[in-house]
Amino acid sequence: YDSDKMLPTLGFGAKIPGTLDQVSFCFALSGDYFDPELAGIEGVIDTYKEAVEKMQFSGPTYFNQIIRYANDMAEDVENSRNSQKYFIQLILTDGKIDDLDLA
């Protein structure tokens, strides 16, 4: 359950507008690295469809940066006995992971 229905949505393994000469291993689909949240599942799907048209998928597939980003987000949240929060990270990939030992 997410009360504000905002979902942080990140991408990896792509050349994105403004950096088409290098592969980015952690970027916000919203375009704002410091505010990667999108409005609900519909917002995620719509933004993904738009982003796919603008970026170029590229290897290698490194998870380390995107896992570290999510871990940092979770560490910044305060938990107490009466207020527990949790995070779920879903990673969709073609199956090849080039930094499994670091992830």
C-alpha cells in the first residue's frame, strides 16, 4: 500500500537523451534524478512508452547503481515501532547481468 500512489521509477542500461554517447546505468524515467516518482501504474506505463521512443537500449547490464540508489532511498526513511515502511524493488531485464558479484 502506498498512500500517495507515487512510484519511484528508474531505468538502466540505455543511452538517454542528452547522453546518447554513453550508457546510463541508473536514470529516472521522469527525467528528474532527484524526483523519480510517477503517478501510479498508469503513469509508469505511459512514461515508459514515451521513454522507449527517446532512448536506445544498450549493454552491458549493470545492476549495482540502481540497487544502490534504491537502498539509499530506503535508508533515508525513518521507521519506528508504530510506523513501519518497506520497499520493493522490481527489476525487469533480458536476463543477462554483467555485475552479479557486485549486485
